[in-house]
Amino acid sequence: MPKRILVIEDNRSLVANLFRYLEARDYVLDAAQDGKSGLDLALGAHGYDAIVLDWMLPRLDGENVIRSMRSLGCATPVLMLTALDDLPHKLAGFRAGVDDYLTKPFALAELEARIEALIARSRGRAQVLEVGDLRFDLSTQEVTRGGTALQLYSGGKRLLEVLMRASPAVVARDRLERALWGDDPPERELLRSHMYELRKSVDGAFETKLVHTVPKLGYRVAVRESKS
């Protein structure tokens, strides 16, 4: 199965070289030339295996792109590209949530090797998400609470995965909308209906509530509702 890569880079020549090299090796690539567009794609329902992210970007720099991704529950592995090779910039990138770092100029073969290593590590992560007594086995798509199987439709499972991966952080409404509908979400009230159904399935028969609405921000799955 081809690996899907998002390249967020404003150097058109470099992007063209990456596309030629990686597409010849059966990767499927998308590209964005500014940080804001790249963030929108990263948070969409595209299922990227890895993201190649430039540090210096128009509209939103790479550090803020990765910070936003991680705060919104996006766990896609990220390889940061930059001409800034000093230690403080590297440490800032890792603190923001970058998985690996490659300084320019670089060999395309090394970039491919690093992407492959990131994807391999990512696929080796635990396939079971747990929050309190709520358990989601991603390999079997089985959701249980307190050992009792819960019946969720596919959209509910997509929402629950995003929320559990981010737990206990708040996930913004637009991130959840992208998880369901990609870049063309319907009216906002429809997300509320989906969240109502999810809450009914997860919390309906249990005294302790795990699905919480955070007014003006979004939703979280957590054992205790903390202050925002």
C-alpha cells in the first residue's frame, strides 16, 4: 500500500525534487506552500503516514504548525526541514512536537530513510487507547467500557479516536469536523448531533462521565473534567 506524505514547504524547486524522487518510489504526496494551508491539510481526513515540514514558512511558521497539530490531537509523525542547524532551534522543534530533524541541504536518500524510520516507529505504537475504563482497540475497532462492548458507528469511532489520542486535552470543533468530513464540513449543528450520539454511547449507562463539552473551545475525553 503506497505511503501518503504531506510536504509543507514554500520552495517550489525543492518540492518538485521531492515529488520526482518520492513518487518514483511509490509514495503518494500532497503539498502546501504556507503554514496555514499545511496545517489545514494535516488536520484533515487524509490519513497521512508522515509530514515533511519546513521551519520558515509564510502565514504560519513550522514551529507553530507543529504546536497546533499536537495541541489538536494530530499524532502524525513529522520530519522538520530547516537551514537553521543550531542547537536552540533543534531543541525548540523537538519541544514543539517534531519527531525528527533534517538540515538543508540534504540528500534525498537520507530524507527517504528518515521518513521510513518515522513511519515504522509510528506503526509500532500501541494500538490500544485507554482513558479510565474506556478502551478502544484500533486493530479490531472494538470499543469497551468497564469490559462492556459499546456499539459505535464508524463516524463515532473516528471522533472517539481523535479525542482519546488527545486526552485529556481539549480538541477543537474544527479538528473534529475535519475528522468526519475533511475540508468540506456541513453546518456546525451536525457535529453537535454526532457528539450527542457519542456521549450517549460512551456515558449513557455509566455514572462517571468521560465525554465533556468545553464551551467555546471544543470537546475532551477525560476521567475528570478539568478547568480550561
